[in-house]
Amino acid sequence: MWSHSNLNFQNTSMRSRRLPMTSLMQANEARSAKRHKIETIKDSFSASEAWDRLIGYSKTGYDSITEEDKDFVLKSFGVFDRPATPGRFMIRVRVPGGILSVEQARVLADVAKRFGKDYIDITTRMQIELRYVTIEELPEALALLESVGLTSYQTGVDNFRNIIIDPLDGLAMDNIIPCVPIMNEIQAVFLKNEDWITTMPRKFNIGLSGSLTNRCNIFGQDFALALAQKDGVYGFNLFLGGRVGFLAQDANMFVTPSQAKDVFVAVASLFKTYGFRDNRNKNRLKFLIDAVGMDEFRDAIEKQLGFAMHSSGETLCAAEGGDYYGKIALKDGSFALYAAVPSGVFSGSDLADAAEVAAAQDGALRFTIEQNLIITGIRDESAALESPLFVKYPNRPSPYMANLIACAGTEHCPFGVIPNKPDAIEMGEYLAREVPITDAKMRLYWSACIKGCGIHGAGDLGFVGCKTPHNGVTVLGVDIFIGGTLSGEGGEGHLLLKGIVLEHAREYVAELMRQYRDQRIGKESLEKFIARLQVRYSNHAIGFLMRWNRLMRLQNTPDGMFSFNLKKHGGSHREIDEIFEFGTKIIHGITGTNPYDTDEPLAEEKKSYRHKAPELSEYAHILEKMVEPSPLKRSEVFTQIVVELKNLSSDQ
């Protein structure tokens, strides 16, 4: 239980020094010379009038909708026109904290079946997207949702998006502060309030976690309250400015549950007043904070509040994040059962099945940021697992499918570069066949474009759709990232391989998975294995092994493959040293001998280069430069070798 007993957290008077807003005003003025055209639309925006227009369009038909309303206004109500499905809309349904009652699930399932071709997407914000709804059907579909307390209001454009919390909030053994009451307080501030409907400079993501385990990507939010402790008191540390590619920064502020709503209002008001409204690619809260500095922004929060806040405590929500498949024991003696839903591709019929499982055990449904489903309150596990839901969506799936995220691709999103969801599922199935692993955890996150809705930067491996040249033509591809984390102790992933042909990507990843399978310690997760690997090797070296071993496998030359040496502690991360190590391994693997007639070619003058194996003839010049004793003559960086390999093989 959290307690206020050891500290006086009453609203204290402001510190004596003046807390000016000068920096915020100056930053805003510097970016106010030109306002984006969207701001003109927002200035004339009236939520009630726009809603009336939406209802009117249902009577006059799709062709009567103005381009301005299709492109922006209707999105304020979570209604999205999709060019890929002309005349049919996507509805983004707000599911606060990802929590659905049985009644809500049944109605949502019915709406999907009646109006949305029985299709549902579970999103990375723990909410639902319905598709294929016509403008004529919209009023009835939305009314049905509203009848059970669900809404699509403010789930698009410049609004406060669905609030995410730990999907096991209030239930899990490691949940210290239940956040549902706080979430409801914060949501009541802005939801359906005209002062806050599409009045922000840009979208604003909110996350709350009162648990020790980070199951909700808490550090990737604009506004995040993460479980913390200060002088024996449980509360939250405030983190601000997270977005795709950047984790939120520590604001050095300890917040008690009773202060959470007021702190949120203060931050939101500052962003609304001083946030930038020119370049929409640089309008998120992060850019305002970067412009003035976190210390100045913290001072402005205190001035907005009218009292001083305590400095941050010890962040406790820093454990390895993500979903855990199987079952989890809950505080009340029941269990939570995970249903793995690869890439969040679901249906109304599936949701109806889930509602029946929950109803039979007096439980509820909860969505996760990894697009999976949890049924809570389970007391008869066997009966639940025999249901159609768990037959279709395994409770204990392949590790490649359990923590798989993919946002909408080209089929449903105008920004998507690749199909994405099918690609993610196909890779997961391929890896499960080619490199089977048990008792493992790996997070493979896919974004169909650089906008990053699949939070690729937080994955152990992240994938971003792109176009790439191949054999003289432009084809679909991915950029592959490595080393992302959901923990506040880590950071965003870094580029590993660029412009990989989409249909080849699974083969590259399989090479890394083989290293993980063969060299993991116990039940080590992929996240921890990669962290250990990156201590020893640079990302360029890791990427090269994937390229080289794939090439040798395609050419049926298994002796030419090599493995990482993780028995040595630490590494120089100097590519020139890694190149020599790898070259020596490759030559020894094929010839059975070292490249020189001494075991220490670097300690003496160059000895005779002696390998003549015919298997290496095609790559002899590359390998000779890799093991050249003189650093002045040796290949210096892996990109030089990759270019030469591409010149030799069209598969690179």
C-alpha cells in the first residue's frame, strides 16, 4: 500500500526566487512567425458544429464530405477516411487503460460484425480500431459504443490520446499504486471538453504505471508517471517528452497520487499555451522542452501549480518490460491468462469468444501495448484454455509470436510503405520453423513507415518499412534496428542494417537468432542477450555476421560461417580489430588453419599468407584485406567490405 505518512506532501508555498515564464514565451515567439495551415482549421473549429456535420454527412453521403473534414476534422472524433478502402472509415475506439467489461466487449464485437466486416485491430495504445464502416452506418455504430461507455472522441489528430496503464493495474502482485482512479481523474479533465478538443499543438500521449514491471512502455510517453519511492513513500517520478525515437526525460519531480491530476493539468496547459504550431514534425512536447531546458520547464510547472514540488525519488518501474505469456497469479488468488494475437489482427467474433470466457469466470478483458489480450479473474484455467479463443490464440505461443507488434501497413494506412502486419507474422512463423527456441522472450516491433506507430525503437529488434534498390529496381525493404528497451535505464534501438530487401529480412534475422539460441545463458531474454552482445561487439560487427553467415548459408558453405565469442569480456568496438578477428575465424573455419604460419601475425613482421582453399577464391581479396597484419592496409570499416560483397552477390 502507498502511504503519505513519512513526508509532508501538502501544497507548500513557492520558493522565494521568482519562477519566470520568459524562456517559454521567447521559445514560442521564435517559432510563431509562421503558423501551419492546420492551425487555421483549428481556430475555426467547433466540436459541436463538427459533430453535427458528421451526423449530417450520414444522410447526404460520402461524396458530400469536404476534403478538409475528411483530412482533419472528422479525425477529432476518431473517424478516419482511408484511401485504401474508399467510402469506408476506420473508427478508433478509446479503451481507457485497455480495460473492457464483458458488456462492453459484447457490444464492440457486435459493432465489428455488423458494420466492420468482423475485423478488429488491437493497437499499441491498448485500444481498438474498427474498419470498413460506411458514413451512413457511423451514427448507429457510434451510438452503440456510447451506450456502454465507449467513445471514439479525441482519438486522432491534436488531442490527448488513449491513456495507457499497466494492463494488470490493481491486480498484479507487483502493482503498488492502482492507477485506474488517477486515469479516470485525468481523463475527466479533457474528454468531450470543448476547451481541450483539438486545441493542442500536437497529439499528447499519457502513461501511468504504479507497478514494478514496465508492461506499458511508460517511458515512451509525452507525460509519464512511473512508480517511484522517496523517503519511504510511494508515488511517481514525472517523465516528459517521449516520442518515437526518444525516451521521456526525467523531470526531477516526485508526484503523489493526489497531485497527479493537477500536475497533468499544469503540463498540458503549458504545452497548449507555449507549444509550437509551425512545423508539425517538430511540434511535440519534446521540442518545447528541448528549447527551454527541463529545469526551466520544471520551474514553469511549479508556477502553474502555485506551489513547489519535491525532487524525484528512486524510480522503481524499471524492470524488463513487455508481455509475459502463460498465466500470472493475481492478488485475489485468481489468474490472468494471455492470448497471443500476432500483430493485433483480431475480429469481432474473436472478441465475442473472449467475452464469453470472461463472463463464465466473472472476469474482464484487458488489452496490452504489444497488441495481445488478457482475460482476468480466471479460476478454472482448463475450461478457459479449451475455449475457441485460446485454441485460435495460444496462451503459450512461439516466442517469436508472443511479443510481436506491427502497426497498420499499406492495406489500411496511407503512410504505410510495406504491408507490415503480414510481414511481421510471416517472419515470426519462418523463425519458429527455422530457429525454434523455447522458454525465451523476444520483442520484434514493426513500423510500416518512419512515423513509427509500431514503436520499433523500443523493440529488441525493430523494423521500419522503406524502399530500397535491388538489381536495378526499387523494391520494398526494411531498416532493422537493434537494442531498444521499455526500461527507463535503456534507450531507443540503433540502426543495424539499412535497406534490406523485405523478403530477405527474415534470413538475416535468423542468423542472429541462431547466435541467441546457441549462446544464451539459461532462459536469458533476447533483450539481455543483445545487451551482453553489444558490450563485446559494435553494431556494425553484429550486422556483418548476419550478412556473411546468410551468404555462406545460401552458398551452402557452412564451414565459412562463424560465431561471436562472448567468453571474452569487453571489446574495443574498433571495427578494424573486429574485422581482423572475423576474417581469421572465417579462414580457419574453411581451411582448418590460421591465415599465417604463426599464431601471432601482429607481433612480428608479416608472414606468408598461406591459405589457398578453392572455397575462398571468390572472396580471397576481401579476406586478405580483413586479416592484413598492418592496420594501414587492412579494411578499416565493415561498410567497405559490405560494398565489395554487394558487387559480388546480388543477394546482399
